[in-house]
Amino acid sequence: NCIVLVLRNTPTGIQLLLDSRAGEYGGGFEKIRVLDTVTNGFRDIALASHISASDRTIEVFRFTGGQYRRSSCYYSTWQPAGHPEGLKQPEISIGCTGEK
């Protein structure tokens, strides 16, 4: 998992728009997707990190207040409890592990 930084070149210098290390649950991500949706003139971003071989968190960031902020978080698993053979499609729920 890698740290993700989104920078913007402005006439006055480089502006930091997203630092995945910032915030209570910040960290590294293995998948990055720039989405087709736009918030306040900037494309939304989805970042995914793996928790285990079958579990992943997916965080969606939208541009508000001059920077990217996490707007939603999802938990995805390919092998929920009671299904040792796994699932054909991932099971996705709102909210990430560790959230209050």
C-alpha cells in the first residue's frame, strides 16, 4: 500500500489537495481510480486498500473546502464468515472497519 498525494500547480506554488496520511484513518492505498463524477470542478477519487487477501476498504474523496476530503467509506469482502468457498461477487457494506 502506497501513500497518495494529489498536488496542484498554481501561480504561487504547489498546493497539496490530498494527503492520504492525513486524518484519523489515513494511510496507504493499493488501488487508485479517478472517477467520472465531479465535485466543485474536481474529479472525485476512489482509493482502495487491502486488509487481508479477501478484504478491502474503498474510500471516496470529493473536493470540498479547497481540498479533497473523504466523503464515504465502504468495506468489501470476497469471503464472509460462513462461506469458506468464497463469493462470486464481493459483498460490500457502508462504513470501514475501525470507524466509530
